[in-house]
Amino acid sequence: MASNFPPDPSSVRFGGPWTHRDVHANGIRLHIASAGPEHPDAPLVVLLHGFADFWWSWRHQLTALAELGNHVVAVDLRGYGDSDKPPRGYDGWTLAGDIAGLIRALGHTGATLVGHADGGLVCWATAVLHPRLVRSIAVVSSPHPAALKSSVLRDNTQRRAWLPEFLRDQLPRYPEHRLTRDDGAGAVRILADRGARSWTRTAEFADSANRMRSAIQIPGAAHCGLEYRRWAFRSQWRADGRRFMAVMRQPIDIPVVSMRGEFDRYILPATVHRGPQLSPHRRVVTIRDAAHFAHLENPDAVTAEIAKLLAGTDRRRPGRYA
């Protein structure tokens, strides 16, 4: 039965083989779950969740990558979970600044970034805007922002899959209500609609759904999550958005692995493959037996691809940041 009171932000601090910490970066407090050796010589891996989600969706990779000797942190992005929820700062510039500040605050000079969906877009932005701090990136169901924009404009199939909900999210108040009503049923709907049919009948799905529906009801979380999408849309007609997209078209000269579940109906194969000149060292991988949430649906396969990326980059030392 649903509670009459909204969940406390601290309710996302689930126990496990990790440590919960608050880190101050870029003027806000970010909640992280941390595992593995916490010293500057251990390669840092930062895990960034997607829309209507929180750090928990990376729990499999958090522990598995830590066992390989990495310092791994799963982040509640600005506005989500137990991180601060300021009224502003949901633009690409600021979100990239959050992650750059987090890397520095953790005492590292560089990191591998891993992101799903909107979290992947933050990976791309941080790699372009703070190149000295990013060794490599791995993204799940998250094409390059310029490639996604081009696909939505030029590809009718991708536009039909992606645009209607994105446009509904621009309305005031209604999208927040749609996400949080009926005990957070909107978050469960996203998980069910975009996950593989076989996965949605598993205990893993049920557990993830219950935790996501609670996290999205934390006061402010639904509104802040939607602000990411509202900035992405409204900025297209403003100077800051045009400037951001122009900067994002600069190629990134680091290793990239771009993963997509074979049954993903939301982000299509042609979109993921578009724009190879934007990341010339990119490897595109299809994750079998998975759809949009491949890191949850087939976690071992996703972890293996991230481990391959780290094996090729963990000795690459980025330049010192300014």
C-alpha cells in the first residue's frame, strides 16, 4: 500500500558491499555509492544513471568493476535520489561541470565515465568540455547528442520512437504528475515499455521497479529529472543551446564503447552508428538478450565490455587539470 508521506531522500541509501558518501562538487552536494580501493592510484570509474532512475541501477557494475581493482562510484545525478535538487543547473554545461568537479573532489586527475541514456549524454558532454579529466567513456542506449538530434530530424522511425514522449515532457506539471501518480507508476511504465519482454517477468525487474517507483517520488526528483529534457528542447532556440551543440560537434580523441540492447525499441541501431567522425575511436557493441536497460537486463555482458575498455585505458594517464 502506498504511504501518505513521500519517501525521504535518504531512502535510496541501500546497504550492500559499498559505502555511501556525500561529495561537494560544482557548488552542490552529490550522493555517491562507492566501492573498491579509494586511493588516487586506483583507476576511477564513474557510473551515471538515466532518466527517472538513480544510482541503484548500476549496482551490478559497481561491485563487479570494483573487484577488478577500480575505484567505482555510482552517482545520484543532480536532482535525483539523495543528491541536491537546486532549481537550476540542468543544462549540459553545468551537468558536465558536476562530474568534472566530482572527479577532482575524489582526488583523481581523470576517470572513465559510464552512462545510460541521459547519463550517457552527460558522459559525452564531460568528455568534450573537460577533456583532460576523461580517459574513456562507455555508454548504454545513449548516442552522441549531435547524432541523436540528426536522427530525430532525418529518420522517421527514430522520430516516432523518441519524439512523442519527449514533447509531452515539455508540458508544465502534467509530466511530473504522470511520473509520480499511483505510487510512482510512471517510472515502472518506462522500465516495462523499454525493457525486453522476457526481462519484465523476472524478479530482477520487480525489484528494480519497486525501488525506482519509490525514488521518483522523492520530493523534487520528478521535476528535476524533467528539467534535463526541458533544457534540451528549449535551448535549441537559444544562444546557449546552439553554442552547446556546436561545441559538442568537436570530435573526442579517446576510446569509446557504445552499447545498445538488441531489442531496444527506443534507440535504434542506425542512430547509435551515426556520426562516426564525432568519436573516431568508438566501438559499437550489441548486447544480446537486452533492450533499453541493457546494464540491468544483461549486466554481465555490459560489465565485460566496460572491463575491456578499462583494460585498454587504465594505464593512460591524462594530463593534469588546470
